[in-house]
Amino acid sequence: MKTLLKGGSVVSSSGIKAWDVLMEEGKIAAAGENLPLPRGSAGSREGEDVEVVDVSGKLLFPGFIDAHTHFDLHVAGTVTADDFYTGTKAAIRGGTTTIVDFATQYPGETLKEGLANWHKKAEGRCSCDYGFHMSITDWNPQASREIDDMAKAGVTSYKLYMTYDTQVDDKTIYQILKRLKEVKGIAGVHCENSGMIAALQEEAVKEGRMGVLSHPQTRPFQAEAEAIQRLLRLAQVAKAPVIVVHLTCAEGLREIQAARMRGQEVFAETCPQYLLMDDSLYGLPGFDGARYVIAPPLRKKLDQEILWKGLNEEAIQTVSTDHCSFTLGQKELGLSDFRKIPGGMPGVETRGILMYSEGVKKGRISCAQMCRLLSENPAKLYGMYPKKGVIAPGSDGDIVVMDPEAEDVITAGDQIQNVDYAPFDGLKVKGRIETVFLRGQKVVEGRQVVRELAGRYVSRGTYCL
């Protein structure tokens, strides 16, 4: 089956071109001006071997890639509300055709066991393509040897935590970075100073400050900025590249820019919540602020402005979601103790339209920059380019068809992600993701998922950004 998209505007990292796109056998067969109708076409109707789709007035983006999701994760005494079935279905509706989740090696497990556990969670349950980072929590000689096996299995990126019960110490971070450099692997790191947070939490408990507001107060920007600085000095000595994930604050970005001035290879990721929300939400009446409890927490409006500037100046390379969803009932696990509020928010369904409406339409970034941030850069950084991340001959037929002038309102009732609230509930957005193709198959039409469980595992190579 061939599909010809006629009359649209293809978005790439270099700009927008009035191109048609032909897809065949799951791949982009051709992209260019006024492509001829293939044999067997019948206007906009389905012909013998081709379907012609009129996308006049629409923008065609390469399928979005979300390289930071947490589906079916046991954490904080519960399990995330979205598993791979609901999470990837929500992702594909929002234009995300590939996610990279976090396989986790828990203490006492091998890396192979951790990866196998996540394959069991995801296999046969995904509506978009998927890959895995490997979260390392137990570094030892066997784990070091298994790095070669991970590369053969298509896992070339890793996650390290500088806080939580999964954290690794500075010595271990250095050793892991050195080892990953040998195979051109790369680590994304959650940067917060664990000791500072613990001390501040002890103070809050002693003073009886057990409400939601103590969450941001005990995880200040200094905890993030210090950990970023420390990570980057470790990486400098190891002579290894690193990714700072979910960057939230101006001070953290300054540390990253200082490392680049020293000649270091540092990549940065931020998320829509840090671009569009601030810490005033933690002061909402009652327990409502708990729905915005994430780590690192939301910061100030000035931090939002600095992060947008960082995106515009390409100091930040990717925008992911850190989708880690919980219902309001699950959030109430911390009703009497802020430390027990499950940290995380949903986001995989709305990222694309938020970045278009709040970014492109408001002049903060261009369409080409949005393409880089959501498609091309993550494809390159996580070893999927040019298979993913670009509309070009030979690439996968992953395409997002967007109406740039349609208007909608984000509501909790109009979502697939398995939660009973929407962080951006009531926000008016401009732009609408109408149709999504995954490897040439139409999986979303009229904003509805029309084909489920079409996702495949993506074996990834090394980064090339």
C-alpha cells in the first residue's frame, strides 16, 4: 500500500517546504514538490495500490520522539497510572511516534534482567514505537561487562540518579561515565543534591511543615544547580559526554554553559511543565497543589523565561515530558506527609500541541526549532537518526499532520492518558494534531486513535548529535 500526502508543508530543521510525501512499505519513498500521482491512484479515494490524502494547509512534522517517559513504574509505594498500553496510546494521539522509557536494574539484578523485565512490560502493548534507556543502580564488575551486551541489544543510553533510593555516588558516576565512553554510550542524569534535600526535609518535619509547600522548599534550585556542577566536573575528568535531564532553572543552565565553555560535550533536556508552570501552584487551596509535585519541582517565572531563551538559542537540545502519571487518589498517599506524595505528572499526550501553541505561535521558537527539539535532536541524541526524526527518503513513515489554525481547549475529559486530572486543564491552544502515521500506517485520524498496538521495539545505535 502506498500513501501520497498532497498539498502540505513539510517541516524540517532547516525550515518549511511545500512538499508532497510518498510513503511505501512503511518508509518515506519520496518527498518533494508536486510529486506525480502513483499508478492506481483515484483522487482522494483509495485506489488499487495507493491512497492520496489531501493535506492542503497542514504542517507535516516528523513523528515526535519523547525520550523521557515512566510507564508501569513501581515507585513511592504505588505504580504509575499509565502502563505501556495507555501511555503509548496517549502518546500516539499526541503525535509522539516513538518513546524511550527507562528499564531499571534494581539492586541485586543484572542489567540483562532489568532489560528483560521492561521488555515483558512493553511487548505487544505499545501503540507507538519504543526503546529503552538502562537505569543503573548497582554498579559492579558484571554490570560493567554487560555494557557490551546492552549495546548489542540496542540500548546505548543510560540513566543515573543523584538522589532517591536508586542514587549512585560520585565515585560510581565517574566509573560509569568512563566505561560508557569506551562504547560511545551516554548517560542522562537526574541532578539534585541528595544530602541537601535530606537535611531540609528533616528541618521541615521537625518544624511540623508537612504540607505540599514543603516539597519545593526542600528541593531548592541550589540543590539542582550544585548537582549539575558536580556531575559536569566528574564528566570533565572522565572526558565523557553527559545529558542533564529535566533542567528546570537558570542556575543549572549557567553551569551547563560554563562546562561547554571549557570544551565539554553536554546536552540538556527540559519539559513543558518547566516552561509553562511555576511554583505558585504549590500554594493552591487544600491539597490541589499535590498534582504538581514533581522532582525537580516547578521554579519561578524568571526560570521559564531563561529556559525558553535557552531553547531559542539552542542551548537546550530536547524537550521531553518526564511523563510519570498518578491519579489524584494516588497523590493522596502524601496527604499528611509531603515526602510521600508520588512525584510526577502526565504529559505525553499534550507535549506536541503545547510546544506549537505556546512556543511557535507565541514566537518563542520557530517551526524548524520545534522540529529539532521534538524530532531531529532526540533521534540523533538517542541513536535513531535518520531512521527517525526526519521526513526524507528511506526514513520511517512517521508523520504528524497538524492543522496550524485550529483551536482547542485542553480538558481532563478529553484525554487518553490514564489520569483523572489534566495539568493544563482549561488552557486554550492553537493548532491541532489531526492525523498521525506510524511507519506508513494511519494510526490517528480525526484526533482519534484508529489503530492500536502497532508499536515495535527500536534497537538504537550511538548518539550523533
